[in-house]
Amino acid sequence: MPDTTSTYDIAAGERLAEFVAEPPASGSPNSSPSRGRRPTIASTRRCAMTRGPAVPTPTPGDDVMSQVQFDFHDSVVMITGAANGIGRELAERFAAAGAKLVLVDKSDTVDTLAAGLGGETLTTVLDITDEAGVEALVERGVARFGRIDVLVNNAGIGPLAPAEAMDTALWDATQAVNLRGVFFGCRAVGRRMLAAGYGRIVNLASQAASVGLEGHLAYCTSKSGVLGLTRTLALEWGPRGVTVNAVSPTVVDTELGRYGWAGEKGERMKALIPTRRFATPAEIAHGVMFLASREAAMINGADLRIDGGYTAC
């Protein structure tokens, strides 16, 4: 499960760690090689059986991503789940590229983040499942900056449970944040983009939208829904100047990702990824920024998988 949760569900990493701590016993229903396997069974995946060194993780000193230059000086960018993880990385990199920012998070630490970014920034502490609140925020953003050119729907949660034990309230909360909240953002911002005849929307989905992951029923369902929403909006809005795409990460090396995938279980998960490592926040951010740029005008309805080949196995 990728780390797109920001501050919406800090406990998700703990539940994740508990769920994948041990592989199933030999002969149990979960010991057979299938797409819905526990990520601890590295030997059952074709990719895990192909030996090879890990692709080195980029560092700030030699990160090729640092050589990529984006120019967003004339753009207004709205990011949900902006306080931590991928959202924070996006906020910092869009700010460095000159964008005016509308930052949203459920935590008031988003205000502290904005204070350190410089530039022009509007922040709001908001639960993205609040339909009226999202509409009001977009109105404020347009009133402040005149328009919103780019929307990145990054906020999400990832609680885990076996399907038969899934609590209805937990199911509803996951769909509300991961899918309903994305719809609210797309609709509110999309209306203004359509009126302007231009816009870029990037929705954070997941590798879990394309493969089944055991214990991730609500999460996989919600992220699959994000892909359906993305493709339909791309079809309807593309002719009117608004492109809509998705980015699907693997596990990302953020604080929450490290917490949920520390130690041996993390190494077992890496063994399922052909590049043998997790993604960095910068790698996800640059994928998002390219799709948000004017240079990506012909990319519409796509799902950019930044997963090291996990879903290719």
C-alpha cells in the first residue's frame, strides 16, 4: 500500500504492520500463489524469484530528479493531504517551481508547512469529506488567485482488515475519504477549469487499484474507484481543455511508510518489487508534476504506475 495517507490515518501503518507480520501457515488457504497473496510470501511471485541487485535509492546529492526543472510560475496548484508524506513533498516542489498554492489537510501542521515555503500560499484545515467545505475552499482559492490550474488529490487513508471482519464504519470512512473526497475536489475545481477552458487534475491512486492485496479490501476498492473516476472525467472533460490522470505508487519511503514496513516485513515486500526497493517521495512528486505540466497536454485518462514493476509480475 503506498503512503498517500498524510495525517488522515496515522494508525494505518500500525495496523498494516500487525497484518503482515507473519506469513500464513503452510497448507492454509492463504499459502497458495495468487494475486491476492500476503506480501510476505516472496517466493510465490515470479518477480521475487528473479535474482538481482536492488536499484540504488537516489539521494539528495546524486538524485537525477534534482536535475529535472519544472516551471509553474504562472500556475495555481491545489493539493489535498499536503501536511505530510507525498503531499508535503509535492507542496515543497511546486513551491520551488514558482507555483501559487492552495494547501489542504486535516491537520493544522499544514499552516506551519506553508509558513516555511515562502511565496503565495492559502491553507485550510479541512476534512475533504465535507462537501460544503470543499466548495467553500475552492471559492476562496479562486477569489484569492483568480483561478486554479492544477488539482492534486493526494489525501487518503488505508485501514486494513480481513474482508469477513471489515467493519462497516471503516469501509464507509475509506470510501468517503479515498473516493468521495476525490470526487468532491474534482467536481468543485473541475467546474472552474471547464469555465476557463484549461486544467490539469492528478489523482493519487495506488498499485492496489490494479491488483488485489490481502487485507486491503476497502483500500483496493476505493483506489479502483479512483481509476474509474479518472478515466470517465478524462473522457468527458478532455475535449474541453481539462486533462485528468492518475498516479499509482508502490510503498513510498516516508515516515509512515517506514513505520508500516520496517524490518524483515519491509525486506520481504521489497523482494516482490523488481527494483528491490520502495519509491522515494521525490519520484512520486516528479511524476505528478509532469502530468500537471503543459508539456503533458496529450496525456489524458492515464494511470502512471510508479511501482518499480510490482504490477508487471
